[in-house]
Amino acid sequence: MNQRKMGVWARPDRRTFLKSTAAAGLLTLGLPKIAAAAPQSGGRLVLGTTGGGAGDSLDPTKLTSVGHGVIGYTLANGLTEIEKDGELVGELAESWESSDDATKWKFNLRKGVTFHDGREMTSADVIYSINLHRGEDSASGAKGLLTPITDLSADGPHAITVTLSSGNADLPYLMGDFHLLILPDGTTDYAAGMFTGPYMLKEFVPGEKLVAVKNPNYWKPDRAHVDEVEILFIDDTTSRISALITGEVHVAGRVDPQSAALIASAPGVGIENHPAAGHRPLLMQSDSPPFDNADLRLAVKYSLNREEILDKVMAGFGSLANDHPIPPFDPFHAADIPQRQYDPDKAAHHLKKSGFDGKLELHTSNVTFAGAEAMAALFQQTAAKGGLNVEIIREPSDGFWSNVWMKKPFISGSWGGRPTADIMLSTAYASDAKWNDTAWRREAFDQKLAMARAETDFDKRKAIYHDLQMMIHEDGGAAIPFFTNNVDGVRDEVQGYYPAGSFEMSGMRIAERVWLTA
Amino acid sequence: MGGASVTTLVLKRLVSGLVTLFLVSLMVFVGTEILPGDVAEAILGQQATPDAVQALRDKLDLDRPAIERYGLWLWDFAHGDLGQSLASGREVSDLIAGRLGNTLFLALTAAIIAIPVSVGLGLLAALYEDKLADKSITISTLIFVSTPDFLIGYLLLLWGAVTLGWFPALSRISDSMSFIEQLHAIALPCLTLALVVSAHTMRLTRAAILSVMNQPYIEMAELKGATRQRIILYHAFPNALAPVLNIVMLTLAYLIVGVVVVEAVFNYSGMGRLMIDAVSKRDMPLVQACGLIFASVYVALNLTADILSLLANPRRRRPK
């Protein structure tokens, strides 16, 4: 029974499901069914989000957390935007085209877009804004994404050209990164919050709140419905959820799986539960003993009981993973690779073949994610059945990322979702990747990865990505049990929410997408 | 003559207070230095590229030796410059200004409720020692003293905000709110703090009075036929005033310094949250400033307690 309940929980659209059953109930009572609600204007939307600090600023290069991203898209726009079902659409860029080898790109900018002070946006603004993140002394989180850019120049007032050192068919996706917000050329005072976005800055108290009012001249006709938006940083999960239940916030981001069930049963609130690309691997350093042995890596992978971990650690909020980092909803996901199952016999077989008979020390900490230690304990139990002897070493959360991650041979890891398959694989699995946290380096993989990146034909590209996922699944050093879900708590008066891309809160663009019913 | 000794005492205390503050600043600095992790990494988050981290390290002068950074900070501090936050580049004094006010507001409101109530309850418990009133007061305060403050906070949140809906779950105050609205907003954290400190204060008050009750002059008063009420109020309480004042000052200090957890539970924007944030970002100038403010509060309140107890009890002014 529990299992079935969890099955329902894991459905991506439970809230819609509940709502449609409620609507069906109305029908049987003979009441007219309300037509798919048109957006309503007005009201004051309050969002409870996370990741704020007293050091926050509105400088786009300083954005790091989801809360910062929500602030960014409340005030600003990027060149491209990720819409429903991960579809990429133009935002301040109207259209784009590339050379066949995807090294030269042209982005045509939307005309007639104005900043909050009425100035018109042109290519000079776009170039200035992107260049903020480039260069030697940039400390921006987007610096890495932009390193392949060798030249950025204006092509008239309403177009820019981008030249890359090697082909990248995903460039329009990269331009949708949440750091790459467009502000006026020459801006040095970021506190003014001058952008082109749906709301205009009224008040910003770093680490506490941001208040913004509707931009009367907003260029998107069907967006920005409420009069005022207030974004509150509430890092304590319990108080964020309490505020949602008492109605002090309309939306609470990042609801933990344990609280999600409670929220769903409270009156007036529901949860938005959608698949995401974050994952929580066990990481094995593949270039040194004992994990330089492929059989030992397989023994670990067969020792994971994925269903049990998803069920017990994540309360069912997530989807099964198959030892590679590309989630099922990604267009390049290789669906035909058979799901690896928990199999103590196979684990024992590979363990024996590997010749390893010692004890594996698994370094873990809940700083990676709230259930890391629980997952390690479950793994310890299931691994023992195949004869694999695991000792759990709990590391302090402070300094885990600098002292344990990428240093110890066997650890609990954590990856947030990446917007594209290429970024994920280039960041964590390419031989020269600075965060290759499994120390897994294969020349054949690198070559294929570069091929896939520059390939503009979707089917050919998909075939290459299939091979890449297969290589990681079979040989790689990450045992990946599940992908996370994005879970937001949403009050019933909030309408128009839909998931988009890998981030919570409607891809962090919730402020311009939802409206409030009276 | 008594006045002179008070002045010397105050001067002595002020000097030792300064030495204490210096030692505190040294310890806070060493503490932030030996924490694992790095300012640049903490600011940029786990997903930052090594290039970006190095760029930020250069910008913040983090590659200079620790002793040099401490010396520079101390020099500026001695000249009244609290410095700039490493994480935001903003003036530390700006960051602290509003939040210190918020913390003081919450702490003083809690103190105004908690101190008279708990001292009164302590008196009552002493008056009816081992009677029903004493036992019930002692047991109920014991319950609060042994419950962690975050649990009391969450229980009050559940009861006062979620179930009854009388008070907000997020304690947010702003200048545009009236005083009554502000009190309403901080009701739950204030009550949490009052419950947490009342237990200590009440128990210490009771113990202080009862220890005076064993003195010979109390026995004398009993023998002359004074009622227990009169003995406690006129003979024991004035003599117990010095320890009680100490307790009150310590309570006040705890309220100001110890609000960290309560601020997190109610998302109250005070010094506690600022300091947590600063520690997690390894923002040394900000941690130093918070640490020194907290330490100064402790030193100042202890000094006040000493002076007040001198004034309250003339015998303490004479050297033995």
C-alpha cells in the first residue's frame, strides 16, 4: 500500500491531478465547469526562497543560489529562456543562427525593449553584460561556461555575433544561464537594479527580502500579472513551510520530502513535484587503488538498492537513475540502456573477479544532501549481502567540499542539475574537467564528447550521447541511485505555475509566470 | 571614600574589559582561521570554478599571511573603522546597524517580561519552600530549562501561528509598523526567549534567597518572631540582591547573545542570523565585529552588575 502511495507521489503532476479530480467532482454536482482560468491581474505575491546572505548583491556575477536566480528573473531577462518541457525560446534574443560547425553564432536581438528607465536595449548593452562574466579576474559563476568564447561583437544595434574556439551546438542554451542577465552598458552601480525585466526594484535588503513592483512597460504581453512581488529569504525549512501554511508566503521553494506529505494534507496548499536532474552519487576515484579495478566499481553499482533508497531516503520524491548523469526527461537520455538492478549475486561475482577482499571506507556527510548518511547506511546493509564490506566514516560538514570531495577514494557526492547533457558531461566526466570527481579519464570518451558538442543534427547527436552514457554506465566511477525532484509548496490561490528546466520555482521565473486568484 | 573605591573598581573593570575584548578578537580570528574551508569557496558556492575561486582569493588578499591580515584589521579597528565585509564589500557598520537594533528590541522586550516574572516566581518559591507552590513552580521551570530553545520555538510556532493563527510565523518588523504591530510580530520569539531564560533566573533567584536564609541574622529575625514573608522581603531579599542582580544581568546578556537559534526559527532579522551567515562565509571582519559586540555586551552588563551590587550592599564597598 505504501508502495502504491509512493507511486502516486512520484507522479510529476500530482497537484494538477488533485485539481482535476476536484473539478470532476464539481461537474457531477451539475455546476458549470470553469473554463481554463485566464490570468488575473493584481495582488501581491510573496515567495519564500533559500540561499540568501547578508553579502548578497544585485551584481549578476555574484549570483550563486536559486534564491538569487529568482531575484534575477524577477528584475531581469536573459537572451534565451527555458520554457515548458525544457523547450528553449528566445527572450531578449529573438532568433539565432550558427555556422555549420557551430563555431560562429549570430543572435538577433528583440527591438523596442526598454530598460526600467526607458532607455532602449541594444547590442552594446548585451555585449557589456556578457563581458562582465568573462576575462581573467571574473569571479562569476558563469565564467566557465563562457571560456570557449573567443570573440563577442556587435552586428549593428540589434544583433551580436559570437565566435567560439570549438563548435558548440548548445550555445543558445548557455546564453539562458541565470547569471547572464542583461543590464545597461557601463553599469557599475548594481544596487539600482536596472534591467529590462517584469518587475522594477523597490527595496532590497540583502539576505532578507526584495520587493519589486510591476513594470508598466514590460515587453512581454502575457507575463507579470501581479502588482507587487516580495521575495523572502527563509533558510530554515520548518519556518518556510510554516509560513506557507499560515499564508504568509504564497510559494515556499525547496520543500523536503518528509514535509511534502504534510503540506499536501494541509488545507489551502499543495505541492508542485517535478523531475529534476540533480543526483546524489557514490563517487569512486577510478585512477587509483582500489577503484582502478572496473570489477570493483561494478560490484559497488550492483550493491545499491535504488528503489529502497528512493523510497526510504527521498520518500519517493525522485526518479531512478542508471549510473549515468543524464536524467530521463533530457532529450538525449539513453532510454534503452537496461536499468541496473540491485543484485547481490552479480555484486559478489564482480567482487570476486576484482580480487578485492578488504574493507571499503565510505566518507559521507549530510552536507551533500539531507539523506546522505541514511543512504550510506542502506548501502552498507545491501552491500554486505554481496560480501562487500563497507565502513561508514562521517565527515564534518564544514570543509567537506575542500577536504574530502575529490580527495578521498570513496565518498557521497552531490550534483545539481545542469541545463544540457554537454555541460553535465564536460563538467564532471571529461578527462580535463576540473570537477572530474571520479578521476575517470578515457580518451575515446573525450573525442566523442567534442564530436557531440559540435554536431548540429539532432539524431546523430543523440546517437553519440547514447554511447557516452553507456560508457559511464558500464565503466564510470559514479554509482548513481536516483535523480531528485524539485518540490515547491504552493498555495491554492497561485495559478499558472508550470515546471521549466532544471530549477525549482518554475525555472526560477515564477514571479512573471503565476497570478493570484482573489 | 566609598565613591573612590567605586571609581577605582570601574576603572579596573574597564581595563580588564578591554583586555578581554582584545583576547576575544584574537580568539575569534584564530577560530575563523582554523575552520576548514575558504572564504572564496564559501562565497562562490560549491559549484564555482577553480579559476573564479582563485580570482576572488586574489581580490580579497587571502593569500597574505594570517598574522598580517589580523594586524591590518586590528589597526583599522583601533581607528574606529570596522572594515568591509569580505562577502559583500559593504561597510560592516552598515550591515550591523539595523540588525543590532532588532536584536536589542527583541531581547529587551523578552527581558521586560521575563525578569520581573521570574524574580517574582523565585521569591514565591523561596517563600513557600517545599510547599505545593514551590514544587509546581520548580517542576514547570525545570521542564523549560531542559527543553532546547529551538524545540520550544517550534512548539510555539505550531501552536501560535499554525494552529491558532494568532501570530505570524515569520517575525518581520519594519519601521513602517506601529509599536503594537511590532510587538505582535515578535510575540512568538519573545515568548520563546522569556520561557527559556525565566527558568534559569527563577531557579537562581530561589537558590540565592534560600542560601541567605541559612545566615545567623535570619535565625535572629525568626527568633524575634518576624513572619516568614517579612523575613524574606525585608531581611533576605536585600542581602540576596547582589547575586540576583548578577543573575539578571547574565540573563540580559544571554538574551542578547543567545538569540541566534530563535532568530533562525522565526526568520527574525537580527545579529544572530548575520553572525551565522558571516561564519559560514568565513567573513572575518563581520564575524569579528559581531563577536566583539557580543563580548562588549557581556563585559558591560557584568560591570553594571558589579556596580549595582556595590550600591545595593554597602558592606561590599569596605575591603575585608
